[in-house]
Amino acid sequence: MRSRILLLLGLAVGWVAACGGEGSVTADGSDGGTGDGGPGTGTNEGGVNGGGGACDALAAASCGQRKCDVTLGCVECAVDTDCPATGPFCLRGKCEACRTNADCGVAAPACYPGDHSCHPSCLADAGQTTCKGDTPLCDATTGACVGCQQASDCPATRPLCEPTSKTCVACAQNTDCPASAPRCFLGDFTCVACLVNADCGAGKACDLREHRCTTVCTADTQCGGDTPKCNVSTGACVECVASPDCAGTSTPICATPRDRCVQCVVNTDCPADAGAPLCGDNNRCVECKLKTDCPANQQCDNGQCKP
């Protein structure tokens, strides 16, 4: 049994490395996979749409119609050419409407870094009425409403101002994290226990849904509860390893690498005539992802078109 466990761990590490997994990427993105692609480069900023670790084994097959991002797994896009005209820029693994203000028109000239959509500039009213909620500050340089401009704008629970999205986050690199959760997960800039199996001790695997170390499994009989299936390629108990494991539920698709049942991973998973034809954040079917998906004079707010 011990030799079989060691073999599985070795295979998992090898598969991760083959996809350029997180075992070879520093938390600050020194491999270039997590930096800002910059205007017109067509490069991925290194994030993810619903990802959670390095690509699963045999990434091309497990990602389906999605792309394999070397840092965070299966994503919507890897380069700009993967995206449609309505969202032509690939940023953090998602197709977005704009990268900078230069991509916006006169009516909505400010590209907000939080959602990469074009909005009216907050400079017209100094942010007193335009900026609110999670983006209460007006960036005097760009006219965009942002969550923060410097660390002093952030609470103690999220003490850093992430410069690309201008949002308050818990970490930007491993050294920002405590010993109890020593790895910085760049998907949402939170401190977690592990990113790959190598972060865990002998006989342990990294559960990519929860980013915690668990006992290595070799068969479904060793799993249970809400993670009844054994992903033998990673040695972790998971919710699903294939879509048939999710059959008969409201979340019929098995999404890798987190191996969880979701509503969708691509737009074609959503019924075109049910009022939510697009696969949006958190792998749920939504009415819109961008303002351009909505009728004239409406905005896209949390997946819904609103006046």
C-alpha cells in the first residue's frame, strides 16, 4: 500500500508539472503567468474563472472547451483570440470588455479594473455619487471607481491593495501568509494550506476545492460525505470526477480542476431559451456577463440586466 501511495503522489506531481502547474510557479507570478499582460499583448493576466489549482491530469481532455492556465487551471481563455467580439480581451482567464480606458468610448470612457467594463468617469462628480459599494473610491488618474488605491484604504482582514484590480486582498505572495495557511492562492488572493500535493506531507494530497491537505485515496470506498469520489490522479476525495457523477442535480456538469458539480463551464451548457444563456462567474448560468449582453440603457449587475 505504501508503494502504491508513493506512486500516485509521483504521478500527480508529474502531471501537474506537465501542464506547467503551480509547483513551478512562485506566488508572486515570477514565471510571468500572473503579471498584467498590458495593452494589446493578448496575454492572460494569470487569473481564473472558477479555477482552483494547476490543470488536472491530461489537461486538454479535462478542460474540454476551456483552456489550461499554467497557474490556476481550466479557464475561459488564454489569449485575446479565444474571446468573442463582445468581450475581446482575455484578462485573468476571462473574456472582458476592456483592458484600459483606450478600449472605451466617449459615453463610458472609464475601464473599471474591478470588472473590466466601460463606465462613466467618476471624475465628473469626484466620485461622490458614482462610486459606492465595493468600489467607493474615485481614481483621479483614470476616472474609474476602485476598491482601494493604497494599503491604508484596506481593512485589517484584507490589508493589501492589489494593484491590477485595485481591490483589498489578504495576500499577493507566500510571504504575506501565516504559517497556518502558508500559500497565497492567486485566484482570489487568499492564504491557503496548499496549492499542489507537494505542499502537503507524505501520504497527503491537496484538495483543490478547499486548498487543504487530505489523506490520499486510491478508491471511492475511502471517500464519503460531500466528496464521495476518489480522483486517483491527485489522490483527493472530490465531489465528482466526471459529469455522470452529477447527473440528476441542478448542477449537472463536473468542473475541473476543483472536481465539483456546477451549472456550467461553457455557454452551451446553459439553455438558450431559459433567460440565462451565458456561463458566468462561479460557473452559474446568467443573463449577462457584459453590458453589451443587455438591451440598450441597461447595465449588467451580478449576471442580470438592470436599468
